[in-house]
Amino acid sequence: MEAYFNELSCYPLCVSKENAKERAYKFASLLSTAKQERFNVVRCPDKGIADILLCEDYTVADLCYENIRGSKELLLLSMLRPPYYEPNSAEEESYIKSVFTTTVSDDTGETKDKEAYGLSAACLKKSIGLNFCSCQFLETQKEYTVIEDCKGNKTVHKILAFSLPEDFGTGFYMQWQVKTQPRNFLDCGIDPKKKCCNLSSDHHGNDKLKAFAKASLFPLPYIIRVVTSIEYTPHSETFVKNIQIKANRIEIVLKWTEEGLGMVVQTTARNELELRQIADELEKLFGNRR
């Protein structure tokens, strides 16, 4: 996968080469975590690291060539690659036709709307941005609003841009993965007619739960069985009530029933991401049912 460097995070510039080295090495730590998350390339401006300012007249390229090349310098040299857009690509054409802006803030609290180059590419490529940790705003902000203005027609994009390695452990990133990563769920291999439906013996509405499970849930290859019924959840606004991560189970509610009948299903999910993706699939399938 490819991420995109947010050139707006170069500012405010560092006041010394020592500060510049600290900023660059923090970014290298972010790159290391990004690589663990399978982002092997981070796209940057047309001239590459020679275009990425650390302080006045001092770039990432200058830093890498002035210092003995250790692991951090090698990450900066190997992962940061131009350009943001492949020449003559559909994404480049969209960028040329439009103006992309986002709101940024400095440590004084002053906010400004600025043209966004790297974040525009992250939007059009449906990826994420990576920032220098250059001010408090960039440390705390994880999601950015980018406005695409094409001859007066405006489109609002929500895009993630991270400054710290731990940002990859946030709910923001998990939700991004749920929406964007391929879905290859395991097939439980059980005949839908032979899947078990275990419900509380005294639960009112068991007939409705069983009928729904057999008709709608059991044909889904990633649903293994119904574990039990749950307490009523009247007026539920969602089909998925809760996710039991350690057990790989999902609590669901038939929100179209007056009582809010619900049950717990066992899935074939192999990790939290797959479990959340299955929950998302179920919400898409049944969340709008009335």
C-alpha cells in the first residue's frame, strides 16, 4: 500500500538543524510503524526528499546526506518517493481540474484554509496521510476535512493523517481498515440446514429469531451458529448491537420487531479486523430493514 506525505506539516519550520534532526527521526519512527502496517511507500512532492523542508534552506535530503546513514536515514531514503500522482493518470487529471483545501491550525490556535497537495492524493487514492510532528494540532488531529472544489461543485472528503506511531492503534485507523481492506472471510463449511440455533428456552420471540436465523443468517458462510438469545433492545437504531472481540461473536438485534429481539452469532473471524468487517457486512445487509 501507499501513504501520502502531508507537505503542510512542514510548517512551522524548525529553528535549528538539531531540531530538524529530531523532527525527521520522529517521522522515521512513524514510517517504521507504517511499514509494519504494509505501507511500503510514502508518496511525496515531485523532487522527493529534496522538496521536504525541515528548516530554512535545509531539507530531508540534506539531513540524510550529512549524517551517517543508520536505520532512520535509510527509512527516509527508501520509503519517501515522488511523485504524488503518476503523470497522465485519472487522479492527476482530477487534481488538475479541482482545488483541494483543508483547515490547519498552529500552536497559537490560529486556523487557516490551505491548499492540500499530499492530502488531495490521499483522498483520490483512498489512502491515508502522514505528517511531521511539527505542532500540537498535528499531534492531536487524526481526521481532516478536505474540500474538493471543481468549478464550484464541492465534495467533502474525510481523510486520516497520522503524526505518531501510536495513531495506528486508534479506532480511526481500525475503522479505515474496516472500510478499505479486502474482505476474505473463511467459509465455516457447515451446511446451512445443519447450523445450530441455541436460544434461551424461555425467551419470548424464539420463533421469530429462529426463522430469521435459518432464512437470513445461516446461508452466510461466515456465520457458524447462533450461541444464545439476549435481552430485549427496543428502539435499537442498528442491527449490530455489540461486538465480542475475544469470542469472535456479534450481538444483533432484529430492530424491526417491537420488542427488539436479539441474539449472539458465532463467526469465522480470525482477528478483530475481520470481526468488525463481518459486523459491517451484517449492518449493510439488514440495517435498513423495517
